[in-house]
Amino acid sequence: MNIYNITFIVEAEIEKEWIEYVDREILPELGKNVHQVDLLKVTFEEGMDNVKGSTFSVQFYCKDQEMIGWVKEIGHQMLLQKLHRKFTKNWLAFASTLEFIKSY
């Protein structure tokens, strides 16, 4: 299982509307193409004192390379384009891939 993660920092003035839009308009559509998609709020316990805004993570759980390829090539861009059309400023994003190795 691979997890494709997109982290967002969202300014307070759009936070509530941003969450509702992602939850209602974007994730149900994108979730049809992956095993699971989650929206998480990130709270920093230490080491990140200068972040202005709230941090969120959208995580796409992908069973195989075809699924992760879809997220990288299509899903990621769809998500950013839809957000940019609705919210032209007051947020930023960066992506990372987490590879599941082992649970204990």
C-alpha cells in the first residue's frame, strides 16, 4: 500500500469554507479512483512554530502502482485546479509519497 499525501496550509479567513468545499465537492469524486482518501487536520506538537494558518493533509491510499500513477498524473492536478478556481489565494500545498513498509 502506498499513500500519496498532499499537505495544505490554509489561512484562517478561508479555512471553514475550504474544508467544506474539499469535503463536499472534491474528495467524493477523487475517492472513486483510489482505495481510500482521507482529509486530516494536522496539529504540530513541536518544531513548527512559525506556520501561519491551519495545516491539512489529503491522503490517497493506493493499492498498486497504477492507482498511485493516477493520483500523481491526474488526481493531484484535479485537486489543485479545483481549489485554485475556488480559492485563488490564502493557501499553499506540497506533496509527498509515503510507502508502507511494516506495522508492529
